[in-house]
Amino acid sequence: MERVGICAICGSVSNLNTCALCGRLVCNKCFDHSRNVCKQCSSGIIFSEMSSERTGLI
């Protein structure tokens, strides 16, 4: 089922995806399909992975 509405990040009217982490409804350009999260959460995941690699946690 497709949802059309206003993207919570950029404000465009578009088909929406739901971020698996924060629950925001975001358009395709604001959604990281490979991680199933919005671009804001995706940047946090990437930062977290980089930090973990530096400390040897991954």
C-alpha cells in the first residue's frame, strides 16, 4: 500500500516510506532503501559504525 503525503524531512509531496528507526514518513530521496531508514537516521548509523570500527567493536 502506497502512502502519499508530505515528507517529514524535505517537505515535498510524494509517495512516502516509513523509517524503521524513528518512524518518520519520508520521500524516496530522503530514504536510504538499503538500510530501510531515513537519511538522518542513516547518517547516524554510518557514524556509529565508523566509531565502532575505530574502537574495535566491529
